[in-house]
Amino acid sequence: MIERGSNRVLMVAVGELFAGAERQILSLLEYLGPDSPVTLAVFHDRELARRVRALGLEVVVLPGRAPVSPAAARRIAAVVREKNISVVHFHGYKAAVHVALARMLVPFGTVATMHGAPESHGH
């Protein structure tokens, strides 16, 4: 668990839909609360972004709608620098690609959450 006042975290997600991954992100941010050291970065300023702002947390909207956007990777790197981010927690393939590119510009730790992977049924 990240303690308040310690490391800052940037969470990166696509944010296009409001389905399972987005609900999990929102639940985590609700649990951490408005004083959490987390900033959310999304490619789409939609339902997830709206709900996270309503929690009192900062949301950064990344540029670019193409599958790979160098501008988005540069923006992630800039946010890491500006906010003294030590860990980037990313959700999904598009976020993973852009975080990997940003990491070429500035060092930071990463955490990945995989969504949609097949589940084991005990077989």
C-alpha cells in the first residue's frame, strides 16, 4: 500500500469505456480518497475521468487518438517530471505501450494490472 505523503503515483488508463477495468480503477481511487498521492492520466475525457474528478483527484487527458502517440508518451514523461512521480501504474495495452515509451525519456518504476486475462477454473 502506498502511504499518504510518500511516493507519488501516476495511473494510466485508456478511459474510453466505463466497464470492468475502469470500475476497478475507480474503486481503488475511492478507497485511497481525495488526499491520495495519485494522479490519473487517460486518453479519453469520459465517464472515468468525470468520476475521478468528482473524488477530488487530478486527471490529465493525454493527447492523441492513434494507437501510438509520441505526444502522449512525452506528456506522460512530463507529468512524471512535473509531479515527481516515482511509480506509474498502467492498465491495458495502449497504456503499456505509452508508458514504455515515456520510460525511455525519464526513469520511473512501473506496476501493471492486467485486465481481461483468462481465469483459471481450478482445472
